Amino acid sequence: MSLAAPPADAAQPIDDPAAIRGADPALLGAALRASRQRTLARLASYERALAPTGMTVPYSPEVNPPLWEMGHLAWFQEYWIARNPDCHRGIDAPIDAPRMPSLREDADRHYDSSRVEHTARWRLPLADHAATRDFLDRTLDRTLDIMAAWRPSADPLHAPPYFAWLALMHEDMHGEAAVYMANKLSIPLDAGRPRAREDGDAEGGVMAAVEIPAGRCEIGSRAGACAFDNELPRQHVELAAFVIDAAPVSNAAFLAFVEAGGYEQRHCWTAAGWEWRQRHSAGWPRFWRRNGPAWEQRWFGAWEPIVAQAPVCNVTAHEADAWCRWAGRRLPDEREWECAARSHGSRAGRGAGHAFAWGDVWEWTATEFAGYPGFRAYPYREYAEVFFGKGYRVLRGGSWATQAHVASATFRNWDLPQRRQIFAGLRLAWDLD
Ligand code: AVJ
Ligand code: FE
């Protein structure tokens, strides 16, 4: 290991998705601790806002009960690490080995997301705040003990404690969920905002686009290291020439569509999109409102002026599709997005100066979520496969609320096209002819 100080702008290994995917037990232990600090800080904000109502929130398909989320984090980590008899085998562990008992007798009954369906989570006799905290603390202690005692196998490819990485990614994905749920529920939270682009024009258009010539492109993750099953197998794809914008669509550019009456023009919308728009009487994005001549956006309960050069956020895939039709463009498919991000992008350099800037909002793509050719579910069967072929759309990139070590050019996120609680926007692509 080099002891030279890294340049000031270089990502630390703990923040670097590639480094964390090959991390040793010490770094993963430190990362799990740091993520837990963030989890607990958010929990404290929820406590302040929701204690008067006993930590309950109204039912919505877009959120989970906060204490269920917390118990689920503890359950997940314990299930894959302390309770997993084959944890030490990392990526070679068999999937179905019976688990050792949990610290909580109700753990599998209450917190296993594949056994407890979404509406049932509101009806469970859940542990209270103190007991849930205790479950979080004690399961993390056991994980950290296992990391401290970890003996890497002789084969360096099999050395990484895969399940510690998986639990880390899981905690951070739920960490972002805690942020978007707080935004939806108007819970004040010390969180950021998508960053405004510095090199857009006055209307919010961006000056440059990236031209990708026809050819072969590699997508997906390397087998053998820590990766999600849905990123495998790595493969070559043939793409026709296309152009993709250098940045996501801005609020100003989206507003032009709103003010041109785009939400009233049937021809801008797909059939499913128009049905959605009618059902919700939507006239603009969910968290916007008009205030005299100005437009405002609600962030964590506070109304703020819309930032023209910031990317539009919290739109559905239906709205993204409609904006594209109106603009005479299309959404990229996910392979185009990954190809552009790999060859021209960098999340660390998001904002000005990069040919392909990403990482401030998730970006809807045109792709329906499915396995790559040759997909094999492993090891967390309920992570991705159960969502294939059910109308979920792929999102790429990451938002300002995505923990740095989660967001990589290969990472695939997904949600239903009508969802708008997540920090999702869009980017335009078009064919080159
Ligand atoms: C990858 C964000 C779509 O929230 O359903 C958390 C992440 N999976 N626990 C989701 C996840 C299981 C997943 N997304
Ligand atoms: Fe989960």
C-alpha cells in the first residue's frame, strides 16, 4: 500500500465503487460502521418528526413504515453474515443453507422482505424504537467481530467478504430510500439537493452532447468480484450510432414543456402514460407548485424556488417519455447509457466540465428490467429476478442522495414507470443519421 497522500479530489477507497467491490474486511467493516452512522442520523430525524404519532406514517405503495425499514436492515445483515453458516466462503457460498437462529425470535416473520408483503408491514406488532435500535446495534457488533476475525482464502478472487459488501450496498440503498421517503412525507432532513449545472444556456439547455459511433461496447461487471447478479455476465453489445446529451434535462427545460401545455397534449404521451396522467390529473411534476409567476418545489417539507439549471427530479417514466416525444427525442436504452458513461463519464466529476456528467439524479431509460443473456440468480434470489418481466423500467446513474460507493456505470436500478418518490429525472438521446 502506498503511503503517499492522494490528490485532494481523488475518491477515497471507501467512496469508490470499484475499490469497495474488492475491499478487505477492515475497509468493509469501517464502511459498514460509517453507513450505520448515517442510518442512525436519519432515524433520529424521523424520530423528531414522527414521535408524536408513534413513528407511524400513512400507507403508501411508495414508502415503508420507518421502524420496519430499520428492523429489516438489521435482519438483512444478520441473515447473510452472522446467521449464514457459509458466510466465510464469500461468493462461493451455497444459497440455501439453513440459517442459524436470529437474536430476535420474530426476525424472519417480521423483517424478511420476500415473506412479508408490502401492505402487511403496516399490520405487524413491530418492535418499538428502543428494541429496534438494540437489534441494529447487536447485529452490527456481530458483523464487525466476524470482519475482525476474517481469514482471507488463498485465492485472491475469493478473498473478499462478499456478504459484507452486499449488506453495505443494502444499507445504503435503504439509506437513499430514507431520504426520498422523508422528502415525500415532508420530514425535515439534513440532505442535499441535485446540483445545478454551470454550463447550461439560459433556457436550461446544455451546450454539448456526446456522439457515439456505431460499434461494439462492453457492459456489465467482472465475474468473480463483488457484483450484483443483474450486472452479469459481462458482455459485448452492438450499438448503432447515437447521440446522448451531456447532462440530464434541467428544470428550466422541463418547465418549457409544462408551460407549452405538454400535460394536455395527448400526442405527447404513450397510451399508458396518458392513462396515468388522466387518473392523477397531473399538470406538472409531483412536488412542484405555481406561486404567482414563479414555480416552487417542495424539499423535505419546505417550498423553495425551482433552480433552473438543476436537473428535473421526481418525475415518472411516463412524464419522461412525454417530454421526449414533445422534444422529438427519445430516452436512451440502458446499454447506450452505460456505453456513454464508461467512455465519456465520471461521477466524481459531476457538474461542469465533463462530457457526460451523471450522479445528481437517477435517469429513466427506455429499457424494461430483465436479466442479461446468460443471467443466473445469485446469491440473493429475491433481489432482482423477481422483478424481471413485470413492467419495471431500468434507471441508471445515481442521485445526489446515493452513497458514492454504490453508484457505478454498471449499476442497474429499477422501479415502476408510475413511481415518482425516487430522485429520478431523464436524459435525451437521439439517432445519428
Ligand atoms: C435496487 C433500489 C430497486 O429498493 O427494491 C433493497 C434495493 N432490494 N432491499 C429496492 C433493495 C432489497 C432495490 N432497488
Ligand atoms: Fe431490503
